Amino acid sequence: MVPTVSVGAGDASRSMPRGRTSRGRREVCCERDPNRIDAPQVFAAAAQGDPVAVTVVARAAQALGAGVGNLINLYNPELILLGGSVMEAGEILMEPVVRWARFYAFEAAFDRTRIVRSTLTKESGVQGAAALFLYERSRGRLG
């Protein structure tokens, strides 16, 4: 069994701080309508060094890393596959997630576990569901 974790963007604006920074200037993420901010915009702003976006990404990475670390502690898997639209951010999220997973997991269990980012696209879930439907229909289980 390979634990898989799908991380979706949801409403990225829920975790975005509002208003001005302590220096009194607006940052890239704060310049947008908070109801229209999505995960790709946050990751792009973090890559540009926006301190608000960097903080949001850091918090998300810590939370996800804690979850991955707990999966490792509970199941002691050989592999954890991280996928979903948020993981398309790449190394800006993946590297700190692995670092936090190492922090939260038992050392021996972590050392035996590979954590990788899925190469599948957003459409993979739909393709898998369609494949399962066709398989079950071919076995006569569906009408």
C-alpha cells in the first residue's frame, strides 16, 4: 500500500493575511482582491520573495509536513506520494514539506520512507475513475 496525499488549493485567500505589512507597504499578495487569490498566485509571489506569501507557504509546508510525518509514524510506508494541484508548485513547497516530515517522523521510519511528488496531472483522478468504470462494466458489474 502506498499512502497518497492529494493537496488541493481550495480557497487560498482564507490563509492570506489582510492589509498592510509592518513597514506600511502592500505586498504582492495583498494588492489583489483577497477573494480572488489562488494557490498559483501565492506560490508565484513567494518565489518573488513576497514576505506574506513566503509566510503562507511556510505555514502550509509545516502543516503538510506534520501530516506526512504522522503518516510515516503510523504506517511506516516505503513510499508516500504527494499529488494534487497544490503540489504543482514544485520545490518551493516540496523541500520544506520533506524537511518538516523529517522533523515530525521517527528517524528510523523516515529513513526508510521515500517522499515523492506525483507526476500526474489534475485530470488523473478523472482518468482513474473512468478506467475503473470501464473495468467494472467489462466485468458485468455495471449496467
